[in-house]
Amino acid sequence: MKKCLCLITVVFLMILLSSCSSDQQSIEPENEKPAVTSQEEYVKLDNGNIAAPDGTEYIYLASEGFADVFGSTAFLGKIKDEKPTNIMKGIKIRSGMYSCETDADFNVLKRISPDSEWASYYRKASLPEIDLSPDHCIRFEFIGCMEIYEGENGSPGIEHMSCDEGVKGKSKVKSFLSDVRKQKSPDEAGLYELLENPDGSRGVCYEYGSVYGYFKGETNLAIQLKVRSYNDKAYTISFMDENYDEQEYVLPEKWLSKLEAKPK
């Protein structure tokens, strides 16, 4: 009888120890799993700037559509207390901060916000201020829509940052800007009349591509000037000011041919 009781007791203890061991195994990995802390996230500061995990501060620079980066981007981390995803046009995208191709020093970061369809760009607060007006560009290059939107992230390939194509040189850049700013608006130039075809059908005005303006010393950053086609009979180029107000001018075809990136 005693042997029986001892056997029952041993079995009971083995079951109990096994249960404790099982519980411990289910807890330990959870405790060992690194918790997400503010040190591993980007933080939006009270002044609107964003701090990286290492303390580097970034200041808002521009929104997508006004400026752009080329090539691929890589996810760096989420922003503390923000939703982890953004659903753009039915596609789920990770919200947070991204690095830009060839920018080894992380001077400019791309931000995907959880509540906007437009990305934005932030630049190291420690860097000298940059004026993103066209007058400070050192080169302008036209890239067609097909290439832009077929590229990764809907941006041109990184090779355009160093291809040296288009209008370049201080005097040519100045002549280009001066000539374009003297042109009429689409309405003044009667471009909307070009949408009426002789057979009575109506042509289209559509986005034809963009002219990108590059800056000295910037590894991967350009401003974007939209180019529109009016029934393939005339073209315009749009400039935006700091308030994102758009001014559209006729783009003479002589300039369009000089701006075009040459196929490799």
C-alpha cells in the first residue's frame, strides 16, 4: 500500500514538475524577446522634427511631388505611437522612415505617414539649409512618365543622379529658367483649343513626364517640375513655390529636346 502511495506521489510530482517546466518554457522566450522601446523607434518631437534612434534630428524638407529621391529605399523603423501601416490605393505599406539609395550618410530620409497618400522628406537638422528653388539647381533633366512610374517607388532610376544629361552649366540653366518664365500660361497661349481635333473628337491633356532639378552636393535629392502634353501638340512645365502654389508655363520644344535624357 505504501509502495502504491509512493508511486502515485512520484507520478503526481513528475506531472507537476512537467507542468511547471512547460509554463516556464512558454514564458522565458517571451521575456527573452527584445521589447520594442523608444530607443529602437524614431520619435516625433514637439517642434515637429523627427529624432532617429541614435539621437540624430531630422527637419521636414518637402513633400513628394515637390521633391523626389531616386532609386530604391529601405525601411529603417517606425515612428513611436504611429500606426505601423498605411493603406494607399488598396496597398498596405509600412509607415515610418526609409533610407534612400546611395545616401550612405542618411542625410535625407523618406517618411511614409499612416494618414497620407503623399510621402515626405526629412533632412538632417545639422546640415546647412538648402534652398529648393529652381534658381539654385545646377542641372535640369526631363524624364518621361513611362520611365518614372515603371521605376521602383514610382521614381526614376538612381543613374539619373550622375548621368550628367540635360541642361547644365550656370549660363544655360539661367537661360532656360529665364526663357520659360517669359512664356504664357496654357490659357493665355490657347492650348486648350488644341484639344479640339478637326474631326470633332477631343484630345487629352495628360502628364507627359517631369523635369528634375539637381543640387550641388546632394547625393539623392531633386525637385520635380511636372510636364504636361496638350494633345501632343504643345507642352507646359509647372513650377511650385514654398506654399505649393503652381505656376504653369508653355515649355518651348527646343528646350524639351535639350532637357531629354538620352537613351543608353
